[in-house]
Amino acid sequence: MFEALKNWDRWSDADQLGALNHITPDCRVKAAHLVATGETISLSHDLATQPMPEDPRPVEHHMLASGDARDSNGIPGYEAARDHLALDMHGLFTTHVDALSHMFVRGEMFGGRPASEVRSDGARFNTVMAMAEGVVGRGVLLDIPRARDTSFFTPAEVVTIDDLEAAEESEHVRVGRGDILLVMWGREARRKATQGFDGFSGLHAECLPWLQEREVSVLGSDGISDPMPFVGTPDWPFPVHQIGITAMGLHLIDNVALQKLGNRCAQLGTWEFMFSMGPLRITKGTGSPVNPIAIL
Amino acid sequence: MFEALKNWDRWSDADQLGALNHITPDCRVKAAHLVATGETISLSHDLATQPMPEDPRPVEHHMLASGDARDSNGIPGYEAARDHLALDMHGLFTTHVDALSHMFVRGEMFGGRPASEVRSDGARFNTVMAMAEGVVGRGVLLDIPRARDTSFFTPAEVVTIDDLEAAEESEHVRVGRGDILLVMWGREARRKATQGFDGFSGLHAECLPWLQEREVSVLGSDGISDPMPFVGTPDWPFPVHQIGITAMGLHLIDNVALQKLGNRCAQLGTWEFMFSMGPLRITKGTGSPVNPIAIL
Amino acid sequence: MFEALKNWDRWSDADQLGALNHITPDCRVKAAHLVATGETISLSHDLATQPMPEDPRPVEHHMLASGDARDSNGIPGYEAARDHLALDMHGLFTTHVDALSHMFVRGEMFGGRPASEVRSDGARFNTVMAMAEGVVGRGVLLDIPRARDTSFFTPAEVVTIDDLEAAEESEHVRVGRGDILLVMWGREARRKATQGFDGFSGLHAECLPWLQEREVSVLGSDGISDPMPFVGTPDWPFPVHQIGITAMGLHLIDNVALQKLGNRCAQLGTWEFMFSMGPLRITKGTGSPVNPIAIL
Amino acid sequence: MFEALKNWDRWSDADQLGALNHITPDCRVKAAHLVATGETISLSHDLATQPMPEDPRPVEHHMLASGDARDSNGIPGYEAARDHLALDMHGLFTTHVDALSHMFVRGEMFGGRPASEVRSDGARFNTVMAMAEGVVGRGVLLDIPRARDTSFFTPAEVVTIDDLEAAEESEHVRVGRGDILLVMWGREARRKATQGFDGFSGLHAECLPWLQEREVSVLGSDGISDPMPFVGTPDWPFPVHQIGITAMGLHLIDNVALQKLGNRCAQLGTWEFMFSMGPLRITKGTGSPVNPIAIL
């Protein structure tokens, strides 16, 4: 499947955008026309500063000057607080986007670039700068549990093409060219039910050709798109990451907060909206924390 | 002026949004209708990882696993790069938004809350979470040097009400309720001309009542909105920060990259556009790095 | 007890050394004369970079340039690796020393200085700089489990004066003026036995007057000197920290690795040795990671 | 010279200690007997938290809880301050020791190990753990400016074998087997005189065979042992680092604070002393910040 889905020369041999090429200006104009109520909904979790099972290395937020040192700048009359943020970009909780340099298959990145191009002083190709000008387009939420009349999928239940298409049908929407597709399996409901963390549902590898065919530009999920713990073929533990990112050039948004959006879409009876995301311009980065916004 | 512009009880005594209250859903719907070409332009600088005069403490971007350790996760077949980002949120280069907890005047924040509510373990009020659901609305760029037929203002030249209104006239736009106002004095052109850093132009304090009257929701500038080095009244070195944030509840976006947007607006002959920004959800933060996106 | 053990004016009202005043040059000369075999034993754990129950926020060790970027300095022919270390100074695993600014009792530090003198931009008094010139003197290890003919104390068993004196007797040593006293209850053996973490044994508060009387200069333990979880008087959960540091001015070394030293002392039949420790010169620090060395 | 000085198989082909093999227990016993006055002198600079020309990336010292959040642990009655330290290990100001994994020559480390053994997840060989049990022995300070009757060497003046031997003669000391040799060219005096930073004096490459012959175990300097900016052979910009560390297995201590020690040695008329240093146990580290202690 890896070979069959390779987009390495699809756009050009210098291409570093991958499936982002599917989003055209026209997609954005149409997406803007979807704005109806003027509401915005954040698709990011609060950054967690305490360790959790799914987030053993949380964000560090340090005050450099709190109220007690508001004079520390030394400018008479000027009183300010300052702070510092440090975080690992990837993982299972922080809402972040994966650049194409995040993944390798047998030592190669998207475009056939060697792993050695991601050095300890940063990535030289396939960086998060592919999204530097922002990712704006039509967002489509496929609320899988709703279509299946359940609250959530368990980690043992995998999202199939059937599930995706059942959600399309139920929502009267069709995923198409340039869409930012958000697949919800019910992480937040699952966490509430289990009061703990026992893994993620996610997309079966069979969905990858479907995503390619539909010309999706970006894929996000309330999990990490891949089921976890993984099941499947040896050496392909996370096929959506391995094949989606590396072969197809598909940027993934992990740990998207979708519950609130799902609830509101159900109320409004529409699961398409304008989507806007501005990844930080980390010139050699393999990803970025993000707060994507749905504009309804 | 501080007393005259106070919005501490304007919306409610529990209010932590300040001038963000001016953005209504209706503003966002109208902003979406401005999208014409479908282009997006980032308003953020690349995060700088090398020290510069205006940025003595640059961003730290560390690889946790580069290509040479792509096996470090221990999962057979899974090859990934991971990285770490650390940054001070405020300062003179990183594009960031100031929360209302960033500034104090004589020990008080917006709403009259005491400085002691910003503790060394984080801010308890007036945090960046006021913008957690995103800041989306009409962006208006006032390109001051263009209206004044020059390439940039020097740090000694201050932007006055006359300058703002001259730009409005020249651009056939009128700043109004809920707008995200971006005031450009030509930082990037100035840096190119001087090949160095000698300070910022910015808004004269007389602009503050004008901003209040126009019901601007957010103010951004290619500098820090305040001129620097400062001139003016003792103990009021940065009046736009001190009065704008603390009295008026005006969120400021500092170090906005405006040159590219300015060039494109001039080509298109329009200086209004849809603006979208998703600050990171730092629950106790006094600001956030951002990559705001203009959607033309 | 807090009032009775106060050393706030014992040496001078400007004193920030506390019990370190007990170490005189003469103590160091005598300590040097204890060196017999010329062996050195480190009293520090390896810095942990993976989360553990007793260390949920481990040390971060990041390579800035590994072998793959050994050219990143830009100097022809010069090939180097560089790294970065970040750590929280206190906690239950990293071997560290507590400065007198680490603890407060009802808002006061050692010397009666107010808590507000430890600001978010650093401590202004009672910093780790009290030990800037190093801590060198006679180290004495009291191996409590050995004296009690057991492998370790459980968290429910507390070290009493009787235990200390039993160890003195068994080891033919008497703790005295200026000594760096290391009290071992068997943390490493306990961890091995339980294959987990269930707390620490430590000194009963009744030992504090004994430590004062013996004129100990520094106290270390394989735990944190205090038992944990704590038992005792309300509002005095960690009396050795609260009274020892704040009233007595006793610097504490937490999480000292004592097993190897204990084994060797038993072989040699002597539990006194030269002790040397060089805390990092963190000018406003409330502690420092350390690697104390026993020289036998 | 690189080939001639190679110690790669001198002790064993698995050796990772290099010249540290020269320090024997006997050296330490003799060193302890040098202790006469019982004074200790720190050989470390204060960690710098503000950028300087020679230290563009200073140490970060962040309070996690200052006095204003002394209750943040949540334990009734327990009031504590906590802090966080982050630093780059190498560079031109922080007093630190270089592990043998810090340097490569044409892709090889000490022992002929390939650069790829220092990965982005840490060094696998030649780490700072070679010094985990501490470095204790006879320290010898060669005060070169004093022997040459000047206050400091300029960056253009290089320390030669003649200079080393002149200092030996003047100080009535002979550098020998196992010594920790500290070579002072007067950095602190130079900084005072120039009120700025214009580089370092250091040892001429001709000193390397001399160091080998004398069987020095560790070399430190108030600079970085190498002159800087460098002069010399193309592709060998820093021969003391390149040949000393990589061929000879000589651990280097950079940026040692020697002025105070130099002054005191001159008063006492002796330049030998007991030296003790406990590098942090960074299991995969290429160096460590240190506070070495001279015990006189």
C-alpha cells in the first residue's frame, strides 16, 4: 500500500507540501461562504501542565516575572508580568500538527529524502513551514459515534471506510478535494466513561486509499488518527502516520478537541465549516502546537 | 487619561474580555464575506533561534530525536523525529499577543484586580484564555508610511491621530466596531535601511481615546504599538501598553509581520480582510506566541 | 520546638549561612586527614530522564548537536557535540541541596526574612550561594538499618534519637561539631524489595534538638530527611524541612545515594570520611543539583 | 601530531577514561595531605543569567514557586519555594567540563568510536559518566602572567612550553602524573582592563606533547585552553580540544575562575592544593556544569 499511495512526484520532485496542494484559493473562498452564525470554536485542548498517563511530559509554563517582580524590567513606572513556555511538540495530548519531517519509513521521508536530512540541529526539508501561511479551507467533521448511534468507539474498535461513509450519509456531506477532514471517535466521551486512559480508536489502514481518492488535504482526529495500541501488520504499527505522512504527504493534526464542535454541529445540523489554523513558524520544526479554529 | 478610558465596569465587573467584547458573531460573518481571492498571508515572523539586538533571548528549538535516533521510541518499524520548543512569550521580536494580565498600573490589572493575582505559578485572572476560542473578525491594515508617502517612520516619528486618519482616507476604509486594527509604521523597511535595530515607531498616546471611540477590539503593530525608546510623561513609558491593556482592556499583538500584507493590499487596492488567530490555550498565561492569518 | 531551635541571631542578624557556621577550616584539615585509601564514591543518583512515580518531572537532556550536526558550529575542521540540560531543582529523586530560601514557616525564612524576598525573579536572601565556595568537611554516615540489623526501614518506621545513637555505637563514631551527617534508612534496598515507590522513612522531629546539640552543619539522607507520607502535628507536615531549614538554618541534601557508600564503609569498618560538594553558583537559587563526593 | 599523541589503545580498547587513568588512589591520598589551612576556594563563575558577548545564551533560572505561591504544593502548613534551571553545557563562560564525546576529528571520537555514537538522544560512549565518581587529586595552578611579570596575556599571546616551565620554576612546583593542571593566562584581569571581550589566550599546540609526557589527567584554564580566535593550521582551529580530547583522552575544564585562587596561592607561596569536582551524573552527556573546589 505504501508504494501504491506514494505522491512523491505527483506535484513536482521538489514538492514539500504534499496533500496541502489540494487546497486551492477557490477552496478558501468557498469555505468562507460557509460562515453562517459567526461563532468560533477552538479545536485545541488546554495545554496540560500536570503529568497524565497519556501525557507523561506535560507543557512547562514558567513565570519569569509575576506580580511580585512586576518592576523587574527596571523601567520606572512600567509594571509587567512575563512568562516562558516549553513543550515537546508531539505526543498523545497536546493538540499539534505533524510536519512531513515527523515520520520516516525505512529511513526515508516524504519525497524520498533521507532521514539524515532531519539533523539534531533541525529538519532541513519537509518542515512545518509548509503550513507557514496558515491552513484555511473547508473543515468537515465526521462524527463516527453519532452515525453509529453510540457515544464513542473503544480502542478495540477501528474506524473503517464503512464508518466514514455512514457518517457522510448521516450528515449529508461528502468529503472532497482540499477538505480538512476531522474524524471523531469520541475520545472525550471515552475518557469520561473510563475515568482513565486506555488507548485510542482510529482509522483502519483501508481508509488511506479512500482519503487519497477524496483528495483530502489534512487529516485530524480526536486521537492520533491511528488506533493505539496498534494492531496489524508487523513493522507498520501506525499506518496512518507511516503511509499517510510519508507516502501521501498528508499532514496530520493529533489530539484535536472535537466534542464541543460535534455537539454544536448536531444542533445546527451541519458538519461543514470554515477551518483556520496558524502553525508557529518554526523554521526547522517537525510539527507545531496549534489552536485550530472552526468558524461556523 | 488612564481614568477616563477605564472600561473596568463597562461590560460587567467580572469581565475579563475587555475590548474583545466589541467583536460580535455578526462581525465575523461580515469578515468572512470579505474573502475574495482566497489567498492567505501569515502575519508572523519566523521564530528566531539566534540572538539579535532586539531579541537577546531567542526561541530554543531542540530535536529530541533526529533522523539518527528515529528508532528511539522502541516500536519496531516506527521511525519518527520529535522536537521541543521553548520560548519567552513577550519581547521585541516574536509575534505574540499580550493577555490583559501582562500589564499593571500601580499594582492593578484590568478590572482592578491586584498584581498579586498573577503569581509565580501563573496568572489567575485576565489570562490569554480570553482568546481561547480564537480571534476572528475584520482586520484592517493602516499602512501609515504609504499614506505619508514614505517607506517607514523612524523611532523618533510617532504615529498620530492625523496619521491614522490620513491612512483611512488614502485606503478608503473606516476603522470601526470590533475591528482588529493593524498599524504599520514600516519596521521591516526600516530594518533593511539601517541594517540594524534602533527602536520602534508607534502610536502616540493621543490615539488611545480614538481607539476607544472607534471600538477597536484588538490592536496590532509591526512594532509593539508603543514607540521605543519611549518619550513622554514620567512613569508612563509605554502608554499604549499601560492604558490600552490595563484601562481599556485592549489586547495587543506585538511584532506583527506586516510588510508582505501591505504589499499585497496595495496591489489589490483594499486594506480590509478576514483575520484569524488561534492563541495557544495556556491556562495561566499572560500571552501566547501566534501566527495570525490574513485571508484575502 | 520551632521557637526553641531558632538560630536567627545566633551568629549575626545578617547571617545567611546558618549551621554552615559550624564548619571551620580546622574541620576541613581534620577531614582531609581521614583520607586513607584514596577511593572516591559519588553520592548522587544518575540524573533521571524518564518519569518515575517519585519523579514525575524528570530531567531534560537535549542534544543541540549530535554527531549528525558536528559541523553546525561553522568552523572548518571543528567537529563538536553540544547539549542542554534542564531540571527542577527540588523533588524526590534528583540529588540536590536545599538552600535556606527553599522553606518558609508562616511566611518567614531563616533569619526572619519575609517570603516576599523570594520573588519570581529569584531569591534575594538565603540563596544557594551560601555554599558557593563548596561544602567540605567530615562526612559521617549513620547506617540505621545495619545498626538495627535489618535491610531498610519502611515508610512507617521513623528514625529516632535511639536509632541515631545505636548507629553511632555500632559504628564507633560520634557525630560532632561541623559534621556533614548522612542518615541512611535504606531507600535503595527498599526500592529493590518493593519494586516500586511507597514513600520514605526519615527522621522523627525529636532528632532536631539532637542535631542542634551535636552542631551538625549539613544533614543529608537517602530520602528527604523527613518521613513521607508525613505523620505528626497538623501544619507541620515536614518538620525537618520546616524547623531544620527555617529555624536552625540547616542545609539539607535530599535523595543522597548512600547504598554504595554504606557497603564500602562496612567493608572498611569506618563510617567517617572526607566529604566534598560543589553546588552550582546559582546566584538567586533556592537549591542546586549536586554530585557530592565521599573521599575515603 | 594527532596520530603521535593517540592514546586509543593505551589502557584498553574499551577504555573511556582516557587521561583520567593517570589519577590513582595514591594521588588522592597525597592530595589530601596537601590540605594545610582548610580554606576552600570555588573555581566556578557565578552562572550568568544575562546575555554577554562571550555568553550569548546564558543560563535560565526560573522560579516555579516564589514566596507568592509558597502554598502551591497543596499541603497545609507546608510553604516552599521551587525553581528550575536550564543551560547549554558548553560555551565560553559557564564553568564546565568537557566529556570525551564533546569532540570529533574527521568523524571519530576518542577510542576511534564513530560520531554516530553521539545521537540526538544522547551520547552512547565517552560520556561525562567517566567522571561520575568525582575528580579528586592534586591541583596545580600555573599562573603564567605572574611568572612573566604581567597581569594577563592578550588573545594574541599564546602560552608556550617555555611559559609553562617558567611558571613551574617560579612556583617551585613540577607538574606530574595524575595532576589536574590549571593554566591561568589572566582572563579576569583582561576583562577588567578591556571592559569587554576580545577573545582568549590559551596553550600553543606544542604544549600537547608536554602534557602527555607529564601525564596530566585533566586540563583546565580560565579560557578554554585553546587560544581564540584561533591561529594555526587549517582544519585544526582548536588543537587542544581536537587533539587533547580526541587523541589523548584529556578532559578539559573550560572557563575556570582562577583569579581568586591565584591571589591566594601567591599569598601562601604554594600553587598546589587538593582539587575536588563532582560533575553531574548526566548519563548520556557530553559535559557538565561544575563548581570545582580547591582545598588549600
